[in-house]
Amino acid sequence: MFDEMLKYRNDPRCKANGFYTYNAFINAARSYNGFSTTGSAEDRRRELAAFFGQTSHETTGGWSSAPDGAFAWGYCFLRQQDQSDRYYGRGPIQLTQ
């Protein structure tokens, strides 16, 4: 399912090609007790869907005419590409100052 949800993350057009792996995700998830391991099966699926929806949005590399749409290209970048703002994103989970 990981590969289906993030099917373009290893595309040669993505700058983060090869960076985001299933094993890295599992290792990181294990650091957070209860992440997608509590509640009903439906609750756990919703938590994962919300997490991947948000993090994919923050790392999208798609363009308006991209195959499957712009937001199908999550996990293409390690950081926000337009860094002209005082603050710019540095990965899939955005933190504010």
C-alpha cells in the first residue's frame, strides 16, 4: 500500500528520489507510541490516510498536468522549493517558529 500511495516518490523527476523508503517510515513510526496502532481498524486507516495526505501535500512535486494530478506526486522534495519566504518548509512535517 505504501508504494501505491506514494507511487511517484522514486520517479527520476523527483529530487528526493530514493530518500523516502518504507523501512524509514516504519522505523520513524515506531518512535511514536500509538501512531496508527490504537483504535479500530478504521481509525488506524484514517490516521494513516490523514498523515500521508498532509505530508504528501507538503512535499508534492507535481505540476498542473502531471500524470494522476499534481497532488499524486507527494514525497518528491525534501524541502519547499520556493525559499523566498522568511520561513520555508523543511520536509514532510511543517513546523512553525
